[in-house]
Amino acid sequence: MAVETLPRSLSAAAAGRRSAAQQARAENRTLTRLTIGPSPWVRAAALGALVVMAVLWLLPLAWGAVTSFKHEAEAALPASWWPAQGWTLDAYRQVLGNSELLGWMWNSLVVAVLVTALTVLISAMAAFAFSQTVFKGRGLLQFLTVASIMMPGQILIVPLFKQMQAMGLVDTFAGIVLPQVVAPVMVFILKRFFDAIPGELLDAARIDGAGTWRLFWTIVLPLSKSILVAVAIFVFIGAWNNFLWPFIVTTDPQFMTLPVGLSTVKNAYGVQYAQNMASAMIAALPLLVVFMLFQRRIVQGVATTGMGGQ
């Protein structure tokens, strides 16, 4: 009897998944009609506009990729799109022959991973405190957190540098990482998500004897995997591409991240355009891999958090 029941349960589960997928596609079609209208002409015009914008966005990337395969002398010529002298990998050989490049990539990976882990952890704990606990001064702290979102980051550069200098953290990974882990935007986004968690679920856990830490680690975080992954992806991308703060706080090439190191790629003949483009293509590969692996999560994160402009 159990053997006969198992295929039935599996087929029922498969049918349920197909039904859910069909329902999701129907909802997407309905949302599309509500967004741009039912007319096929309107949808065609919207699709055409999106294609044009995508092409305009891809043109600089295509130009950079083509330039990286040019000879150095030809890359410096103005209005030169297609490589008249033929394709070459000389720029990539020169860049990969630079022993400092792999070190810069490793530094960027270490910094991005540390910033992502600490930012997600600190932001989640702060958001949980604002959302699910009551303490004196909570309203004031929430106001300061939201107000700090409107403060330009450039204002804090000089105070942060003086603080890192006083603590002896200039030219260290700690000096690069610590100022980047404070992210009020992420705290606000996570708090808004935590507010939607049913209070009855947390009350039931409290009745069973769960404390604050257990509520946070065993209930809130598992229920928030989607938003945590979205926040982690955006933080990682921002930390990997961050140039200004690592440029200010590091002078030793041993601690330079990839964006900072690439800005120093010059030789006796000045800027090498083909090598710069080859370096940029290599630097973009990790982010391309992240996007390919987490494409659905990134799209969901943009839709959920509204961080499309980050």
C-alpha cells in the first residue's frame, strides 16, 4: 500500500508545481496588461523602447570589450571602433603578467565578503530590534537611522579618515571594511520586511519559552532568506565596485582593491587604453558570475527592495 501511495504523492506534488507555475505565468501576464495596457501596439512600443535603451546601455560595454582586443597603438586612435590591425590578446597577456592584479582581485574578494557578511548581520540585528522589540529611545534611533540615509556619504569621508588614522587602521583591511558595514538603507529595508512577519508566530514562540536571540536566529532569519539574499547581493556588488573609500584609506599596493589598483595601471608611455579595458573586463568577470548565478534573486531584490538605482 505504501509503495502504491508514493507515486501518487509524487505525481500530486508535480501537478501542484505545474499548477503553481501556470498561475505565476498568468499573474505575470495580468500584471503586464495592467502596467502597459492591453493593446498589442502599446506593448510593442514599450518593448521597442526597452530594446533601444538596452542597446544604448550595452554600447559602452561592447566598445570596452572590442578595445581590449586591439593593439595598443590602435586603441589610442580616436574614432576607431573595429580593430583594423586584427584581433590580439596582447593586452590580456600584459595584464595577466602583472603579478599585482591577482593580489588586487584577492583583496577585493576579501573586502567584499567581509563587508557583505558584517553588513547583513548588523543590519538584520538592528532591523529586528527596531521591528520586534521595545526599548527606551527606539523612536529616536529610528529617526536618526532614516535621517542618515539622506546624508551624502562624502560628508563623512574626512571624519572617518581621521578616525581610522587615530585608531591606526590606515592601510589595513579593517580600515577598508569597518566604515562600509554601516548601511542605514539596508536597516530600513529589513525592518520593513520584518514588520510583515505575523506577530502571532512570534508570540507562540515566546509562549514556548523562546527568548529574543532564539526568535531572531530560528524564526525571523529563516523566514527572511529571500530579502537577506537580495541585500547580500547588492552589498557585495557595491563593496566590489567601491573606489572612493579604499582609494582614500590605502596607499600601500599590498592592500589596494581592484578598482584602486586599476587606476594606477600606467607605464612610461602614459595610459594604456587596451590594457585598461582588458583589466576592466577581467574585473567585471566575478560580478558577471554573480549575476548569472543569482539572476532571479537580483530581479526579485529590485522588485522587493526598490534598489534598482543602487
